Amino acid sequence: MTTFATTRRGLLQAGAALTIPATVARAQGPARGGDPLRVGVMTDLSGPFAGAGSQPLFWGAEVAIELFNERGGVDGRPVQAVTADSQSKADVAINEMERLLGQEKLEVVTGIYSSAHAVPLSGRFEQAKKMMWITSAIATAVLKEKNFRYVFRPTVHSDQYGEGSISAIAENTQAKLGLAPDKVKLGVIYEDGPYGTGVAAAIEANAKQRNMPIVLKEAYSATAPDLSTLVTKLRRERPDIVLQVGYNPDITLFLRQAKSGGLRFKMLIGHGAGWSQIDRLTETFGQDVNFMCNVDPAATQMLDWSKLQPGVGDLAKTFMDRFQAKHKLSDPPTHASMGFNNTWIFLEHVLKPAVRKSGGMTAEALREAALAVDVPTGGTIQGYGVKFVPPGNPMSGQNERSIAVVMQFENGKSKVVWPGSLGQPIVMPLPASNAYAAR
């Protein structure tokens, strides 16, 4: 049988649309006896999203499936991943979804890195009455007011990002900057897809609730070749704190042009995606990104494992040991923990009980099992619990116990600084030694 790792190597070597190995058997109705349990895993293994978090998302899922199978799968039945590379393109994601559901006859597809993909895909999964298990795409718009029955998202949503960054600012500016929250000037820049737009809207809504002035709020294309005009506008408005929502290429371009263009500020807070790739940012910018911040679910190594539910710390350590052995990253990005954690939640808390109860793994059985999940806070390696909002509610399918934190970078590592009960004191403003620090 073709392994998950073998399939992954083939994908990376191909670098384009994938072909599922001939050794992967076609599904003929519900799985039986000792048949493998076939699960789709769709991420972006090529294109700009790969380096912005989708690749470590895939790697985390890879470890989860390997570990689940080593521990016996579901009563001896292993999970067999059927992988798809959406190539950072929405049209490819749609085509791959149709292949996985039609040709491969899958009942569930996990993964989905980009909200720009998740928005059109979610309606198609719902229409087909097949399960879409989102491990990354965080835009609130993916689920809000849709009343989906077959789409589930165990991770956070974009409204929580705006709440996190604005709360961290409001709770620290008086002590750290000598400014009341309503005197702190904010500049908000964001990529113009559903992801950036959703987070920016949440930032604006939370800032308004606290009477915090936004002196500039502007979208840009994530593929823009030049952001110097945006840098000029920020220089003119002189925000104390810049809040950016973007992927890796646009973040890199912005930081380079901001430095050369003389833009300075007291703090910069990113919001997931490219800002979670601390190894890549440090490799490119070195000490220049020290003490900048990011909002995202916590990478598991940032947490005190002794405070998690019994056995969860051991699971987190096993994941970290295996991931580090394979990928040698100094500080594995949040997306690695997200890939493992949200895949593990599906395997252990949805797939296993659904198969045990029904004998198969139909989307309907999986959906019923998902709605029954009740994991307390501290019951996952990212610290949050799991309980899905049921149909008939504005955010049906969303995990109501998910948690986003604010983390701060220092020497290629990240530490939690908000909420204060989980982390260390924030360093604010940027130290004078930082190249971007306001003088």
C-alpha cells in the first residue's frame, strides 16, 4: 500500500497537479472489514501559499495520520490519505475537490489552507452532502450565516484575530507607551481576499468598540509587485501601530519597502498566514523582526503542557519530537501544530466513533459524530477545547471553544504575550535597536 510519506514525496517532486498512485484502491461504498479508511487531504504544496503555511499544515497532518495508524487506526483499520495539491489556485482547488468526491468517491476531505478556496468549496461540499473538515482557512465568511450541515472548522475564525490584536494593544498601551487606548493611532493593511478582508473587518469592529482611531485602512493584492505607495501613505499618517494581514511574498515585500522607505512605528502585529512562518521571516530579516507580534492559535511548544488535560502533553511531545526529526525547524510554525491538531481531532474524536457506531464512514455518520464532540479546554495540543456550533446558528460548524493568542518574536522563537494569563509580558514599543522602531 502506498504510504502517506511516499505520496508526499511524489507530490513535491512533481510540483504540479498530482496523480494518485494506481495502488490506491477506488472506494466502492462504505469501508468494510479491515479495509483502509480513505480520507482526502487537500493543501497547497506548490505556489505562494505553500511557503505561507500550507506546507507545514500538510506536514502536521502527515504526522497525525502516521501516528494514528501506528496506534491501531480504528480497531486495526488504517487511515489512507488521498492527497491533492490545490497549487494556490481556487480553480485548481475546485477541480481537485470534484476529483476527490467524484472519481475517488471520498466521504470527507480535510485540510484547505486558504479562505479564498474555502469560500467556494464549502458550498459545493454542502450541495454534495460530503464532509469538509477545515484545518486552516479562518475567514469568518466561510461559515457565517451559511447554516452548513457538512462543513466543520475546529480552528479559530477571523473575528478572533481582530479581538486578539486589539485587546493586546488596549490592555498594554497605557503602561507601555504612556498612551490611553483611544489615543493610539492604528494603520491597518491587508490582502484583499476573504482572509485579509475578514480579519481587517474584525480589527476595525474591535477598534471602534474601544474608540481607537484607525488612521489608514487599505487593502492590496497579495500578488502586488510594488507596495511603495502604501508605505508612503503609512508614512504620511504616522500610525503608532501597524496591523498587517498577509501571506509570505507580500509581507516580505512590505517589510523591505517599509525599511528602505523610512517607515517607522512602535509595534507591528501580523495576523497568521505568512506571519506564522517565523523561520522564514528570521531567515530573510534576521533581528529586524525581533519583538514584532502575530495573532494565531498557539503552536503547541508555546504552551505549558502540564496545564493541559491528562495525556495531551504526552501527545504534544510525541508530535514535536517526530516533526522536529523530519523537518529540523528551530521553531515549528503554528500551521504545523494546526495540521496535526485539527487532523487528530478528526481522526480520534470524529472518525473513530463514527466508524465504531456505523461500521462505515459515510458523511452522515461523520457529521453526527462531529456534532457530538465535547472536548474540554486543554484537551488538545493547542490548548483549546472542541464543541461545534450546531445547525440553525449563525456560525454553525465552527468550534466555539477555539482560542487565538498574540505571540511575540525574539531570536527566531515565539512566545505568547496575550492573554496575560497564558503568557509573558509584551515588549512594547519596539526597542530602539530594531530597524523599524520609531525614534
